Amino acid sequence: MAELPTVVSPTREAIFAAYEADARTGFRAHLGASLIGKSCERALWYDFRWTTATFHPGRVLRLFETGQLEEARLVRNLRRIGVTVLDLDPETGRQWRVEAHGGHFGGSLDAVAMNLPEAPKTWHVVEFKTHASKSFVELVAKGVRPAKPQHCSQMQTYMRLTGLTRALYLAVNKDTDDLYVERVELDVDDADRLLAKAGRIVFAARPLDRVSEDPAWYECRLCAHAELCRGQAAAAVNCRTCLSSTPVEGGWWCERQQRALSDADQRAGCDQHLYLPDLVPGEQIDADTDWVRYQLPGGGFWCDRGRDKFEEGSR
């Protein structure tokens, strides 16, 4: 008996395609506090330098949106039991923002709150998260620091940059709608260590150390930058991967064109783009104003001539 063909719903595919069409490359203008707890500083440097364009299918983008939609519900839940919740900064009417290192590091708080049943007189940074059941069970068993160290690092930096000393972690089990609540205390030493780490990444002119030199290490295998990191893929072409651009107070500066670079400029790059040498898997052997020549490990040569990049033959 012949197998029945797989039925694909045009409506389903159109909905997911619409999410994908609206999505950008995934490049974030700043190094996010939500990521600073990641253990590999090289991966964070690659994130900040926009080396690897990411693509998420429509279903995953919709899943991200589900987590964002849950935040408004959690605000209502807290207000319903008498908690004072400010999900917007009264001075700006927008999300609470914190930043450091010339605006190159920071993030947006979900809210700040006080009058919690556990601590009615203390203002808290509020962080909302959604979890699948397996992740939620681990969270309940271990607590946020051991189970989700990146989430803990995010709250530590938010507390340090706002001047608050407590955070409220409110997590939802997406499968059962159960809730987990934990209050987290500011650890000044940990927060300062994270801020110093962020500064190291932002102002580094070269990639920082890998978390492991073993490509089979689980963090390396799951990393979006794995192929680039091991010299098996090219970095994206934009201003942040170019040797002429530098992060400065409040933005980016192009040394070649002697001007500040807007976000749109950075994403587009230009015809004079020349890779940071550490992003090329070869040895720099010659250079001029408009080109750089590299010897490749396999014996051939590669010449970086702006957008006109090409590989030459072997000796």
C-alpha cells in the first residue's frame, strides 16, 4: 500500500514564514546582561562582534514571543495579590534600562516591585522566565543559581547597575502553569566580576580564550560560533568584523572613514570592509591600504580586498 503524502497546511506555513520575514539577523546592538553568565568569553566576543548570523525558524520565534506574552500575565498576577509592580520606568514610559561600558553592555528589566508578601518594604529587580517541565523540575530541586547560572548572573548585574540589593525570580512551567518564586540577594563581588568580564569582552580587539580547546566539549558542540571558532567558516561581513571599526563611548567609530557608525551602517558594512585578522584562519603575510593577504594552512593564499574577497592558488 502506498504511503499517504504528508499534508502541509498553507496557513501554518504562512504564519511561520511571516515571523521569519519580520526577524532580523539576531545581532544585538549591545552585549546583553542576559548572556554575560555564559562561560565562554570568546563566544561572547563573537556575539558582540556580530560574527555569526543566526536564523530561527518561525515556530521558535513564536515560542520566544510566548515567553514575552507571559510577562504581562505575571505582572497582573503580582498586582492582584497587592504587590506594587512598575513594569515601565515612570521617567521614560519605557522598559527599565541599565547599561555600562559606554552603553555597549546592558539590558532591560522586566519590572521592579515592592510590597511582596516575603519582603513588603524592599524594592526588588523582577525577572520573569518560562521553562519546559524538565528545566522547571531542576530549578525547583536546585534553586536558580545552580540550575540557571546565566539567569542568576543577569539578576546580579541588574541589581548592581540599579543599586537594588534584592531580586525576585518568578518562573513558569509552560506545561503545567506551576510557578516557582525565589528571592536572590546581591553578591557585590560576583556582580563586579561580571561587569569586569563585560568590559573585557567589549573592549578586546582580539578574540578571548575559549572555554575549552576540545571541539567535542558539549558547550563547543552546541555553540553557534563553533565552525568559525575552529576556522571552518567565514565571519559575517559588517562593520563589527572589520579592522577599521572600534567601540567608543556611546557607539562605534570607523577609523578609515573618520566618522561615527549608526546601527544601520554597522549592519550594512561597506565595500572597504577588511576582516579583523583573527577572524581569518591564516597567517597575514602582506598588506596595503585596501587589502590584506594571508597564507592558508593548506598552502594556498587568500586576499581580503573589501567585498572583493578571493582565494588564490597554491605556490
